[in-house]
Amino acid sequence: MVREMACRKCKFVTIGKVCPVCKSSDLTPDWHGIALIVDPENSHIAKTLGITEKGKYALKVI
């Protein structure tokens, strides 16, 4: 089973070794909660979290 990692910079959740959103390699397996952003332009949650790309994001990254 592949472990999902969260980016420490933008909180995007990925299974790769590099974040596809911000291209950072600073990933961690220690994260909690998820927000699935489908329409970042019209989402109040995306605006509050500063998210501009759709995808799966961690709410808290340790």
C-alpha cells in the first residue's frame, strides 16, 4: 500500500516524492484531516486556506 504524503509548504496530499503543485520535495507522512477542493475559485474553504489548485489537501501538517 502506498502512503500518502502532505507537502509542508502548500499542504497538497500526494503519493509522489515531489509536490505537483509547488514542486517542493519537503513532504511528510504526519498530517491530519483532508479538504477536497473541486472548484477553488468559488470555494470559501479554498480562499480561507489560500488554495488556488483543485485537489486533496491536508488540514494540519506536522
